[in-house]
Amino acid sequence: MSYFNKDLEDIGFKLYEPCEELKAYIYNYWSIKNKIDTKKTNKILSDGSLGFTINFSNPYDITLNSKESYCDAKVVLNGQTKYASFITFEKYLDAIGIRFKVGGAYKFFDEEISSLCDKNINYDESFWDFDSLYKDLITKQNNSEKIEVIEQFLINRLNTSKKENSKHIFNIVAFINECKGDISIECLCEQFSLNKRQIERIFKKEIGLSAKLFTRIIRMRNVRDSLSSLEIENLTSTGYNNGFFDQAHFIKEFKSFMNETPKSYYQNKLSMARILNFKKFEI
């Protein structure tokens, strides 16, 4: 539970679980459907995964690492990245997203996964044949029906794929998450009986990010979650508890991922929690 997700409730954000056949590859589907009076910007911290946004309403803007992209396609690929994304919507929101697990997208793409890093790509024209999918989706009455169509579309791609994930990748990702990102590459090598070159090759091929960067992303997400829970002793101990032994390094790392200092982030969440009388929201 968290105090900082009021914005998600305001824009009608919902999550949906994948079917059993896709659970190994898909983390979830999400939907947004709402009307807003003015422009609204939401910040999303990366988890190292990639996904698609299927848009049924107005174009929107995504700012990533100070670069703004105008997304006017029916389907937009949101590539894996270390940077926080700032998504700006206006007037009417109606979209569904596909969020792959880290490593889960590998089997579905003909492109090299690393080529998608730090990109938001209008994907109307591609080998995925999204045009046919989109025409089918707009005939459906609700999100449950739309997700059924999306899942069959993904299952068809999965069944025609000639690629296979390595036997280690999902276990490595799970282990890094269990360690909250506070683990060295040397420890990963020892844990999985692999050398550093093997781990880096697996990550580049199937995730598109380096193993070191992915551990940093996961560590930062846990720092973010600690701060947004408001259940911390102080900022120094929060940094220490997440593997930062130097406060200057903690602040610099946080700013590089979140575009603000940990103090600013915490104070903003605390202020919002007070306004909402400390009401909690699901992450």
C-alpha cells in the first residue's frame, strides 16, 4: 500500500491479470478511461520492462530523458529504459496497455530487444499487424472483451515464435527483485554458476539492458516505494537500508532516475498524504 497514487485513481487506472498461457511473459494489462478538464502529466518510474500502449482517444506526449515524443499512432511501443517517463494527456483518456515481464518480450519480437531501449515508437506499421488488431478492438464493448482479443493476438505470436528464453533469465530477474537490487554482478555469477560475460550476454539479448543497470533500476524502485510509504525513519537510513553508504551518491542516483531529490519526493508525498488525510492507495 502507498500514499502517492491519487493521480492514478483520478485518471481511472486499472490493472488486469494475464491468462495462464501468457503469465510467464506478461506482467499485466492496464487501462485508463476518463475525462479531464485540463492537461495532466504523470511520472512513471521504469522497472526495466517494455510494453505497448493502444490508444482509443487523443494523441499524447511522452517526455523521456528530456526528449519529447508526440504519440499520435494507434499503438505505441514503450521501450525499456532507466529514465522516468512523463506522460501528458489532455481532455479524454481511453487506452489499454500491455506490460511485458522483464525478459518476457524477447520471444515476441523479431527485432533485437536492445534496439528498443530508450525509445517510444509509433508502431502502426510493423510486422505485428496492429491495424487488424485495432479494428477488432474498437468493436468490443468493454475492457474484458478487448483483453481477450489482445491475449489471443499475443498467443498467436507466441506460438509462431522460433525464439527461446535462456533457462536462467527469469530466475536471475526474480533473484535481483528478491534482493531489492542490492546485489553485485559477482554475486549473481556465483549464485547461477555463470561468468560475467555470460550474464551480460543474456541480459543484452533478452532484456536489452545491462545487468548492472537493471539492478540499479530495481534498487531505485525499492527506494521509491520506501519513501512513498512514508514509513521511514529518515532519508539517511533509507539510503543506507538500500545499499547506499554515501549520502551524496544516494541523492545523485535518485535524481538520475527520478528527476528530483529524495527529499523533494518524500516531502511531496507527505504533503499529498496530509491533504488526503493519509488515505492509502494501491501501488
